[in-house]
Amino acid sequence: MESDARRRNDTVAAIGLAIGGVLGIAGTFAPQAALRQELWLIDGVALIVATALLTVKFLREGRDGVAAGFLVFVAGESLILAGNAAGLEGSLPSYGAGVALWSASLVMTSAPPLFPLWGRLAGAVAAVLFALTALLIAWGEPLLPTAAPLPALGYPFLVAAFAGWIWRLIKPAG
């Protein structure tokens, strides 16, 4: 019974990561602010639910460092979600803080050999790109969440890291 509940939680987490990845990227390219904000609202909630479930999963497995990495992701995504309604310019302070926490989270979850190497490498690249973004914002550069090359270059690597997390959740035991 307990393993069924854990499998359901893994499935919910995998779906949340997939929704977050797809709608996050879609929101970046949305032609209207209202649509972008709606997509990012759903994306943010899905990612918070998914990474909260992953925090609990990896705590139960005794992988405290990875669990803490997912908890840091929850905090970062919460900051980003909180700024979403303020629009691109208004969200800049919370976005900068959020991507700094994403960066830390990605280092914490990518360092141990728990996820596929390709996902861990993607997470490491995203961590560097989001750390640079956070630093530039802290130094006064008005890098909006939709700006290119930073932070936009980090999003595909972030979604690839999500794919690695999903792979770990859905692969057959063995």
C-alpha cells in the first residue's frame, strides 16, 4: 500500500515537472503578457508541487543533500511565482533571487550521481547560466525573464535537467 502511494507521488511529481517544463518554455514565447502570466502561474505551481514531493521522496531515501536541493528549488520557484503577477519589469527583484536559488538547487541535485549523467550535466550548465543571470541582476542589469541570451539560454538546460529527474522517477526499478 505504501509503495503504491509512493509510486503515485512519483507520477504526480513527473507530471508536474513535465507541465512546468512545457508551460514555462511556452510562457517565455507567449505573445501577450496575460497569457504569459497564466502559463507561468500554472508552471510555477506544478514545479512547486513536484519539487516538494521530490524533497519528501529523497528525504525518505536518506539522500538529505538532494532533498535539500529540491527544497531550495521550492523556495526559488516560490519567489519567481510571487513576482509573476507584477509583470516582467516588476518581477525583476524576485526573479533575480529565484534564479539564484535555482542555481544553488541545480548544483545540489546535479552533483551526486543519482540522476542520469546527461541530466546532471544539463543541470550544471543551467546552474552556471542562472548564477550569471542572478549576478547581473544584482549588479543592476535589467535582465527580464524573457531576455536573450541570458536568461533564456538557461531554460532548455533546466528543462533537460527536469527530464533527467523524470527519467529517475519513471525508470523501472533494477
